Amino acid sequence: MTPAQARALAADPSVTYISRDLSLGGYLRNAAPAVNAPYAWSLGLDGSNIAVAVIDSGIGDKKTAGFKKSDLNKWDTGSSRIIYSQSWVNDGNGTLDAYGHGTHVAGIFVDVRLLGEALAVSIIQ
């Protein structure tokens, strides 16, 4: 957008606010303190005996299914954290993720290594 176009846009009575197009990026350095995770870790809580349900587009895909090294495996093992799977749609993919979103969501909460900690939660999909 040129400066002249920005001025014309600003003069439009239906425009309330114009912001610059800034680069954004995600950072996890303040995520653990925001949810008081250090306090939970100090009590020895690590997600063991907790299962989180991911009702989404599935988890994993045909290329990664069965991999021994995966973020969705239990810490330092080849054993999957997924303890139950069920597909709620008949799209031919079963419980595999054709879109990548469910895998992304599951990865956020099972392998967030904030302050060197990895969660021990299990997954239900």
C-alpha cells in the first residue's frame, strides 16, 4: 500500500483503525509461568495418570504412523502416548490426520518442553 492509499483509507468514515503490517512470532518462554506450571512441577506433577482427549482431524498420518521416534511417543520410548482411538467420521482416513491440525494440537500439550520439562500425559483421540 502506498502512502497515498493509506491516507485515502484513513479518510474513509467506515474505517475505525489502521495498523501496520508487523511480523509476529510465537514464544513459549512465558507460557509455563502463565499457567503456574513451575508450581505444579515443584509438587512433582508431570501429567502422569492424565489423559487428554483430542477431538479433531485425527493424529498422525500414513507417513509417520508407526515411527519409533515421535513426539507423540512416551518420553524416551518407542511406545505411543495414544491410548485410545476412534474415528467419528467416515472419510476413509480412520483416525489418521489428513489435515495436520489434530496432530499439531496433540503435539502442543504432550511435548511442550518448557524449562526442560516434558509432559507425561496420554492421548485419547
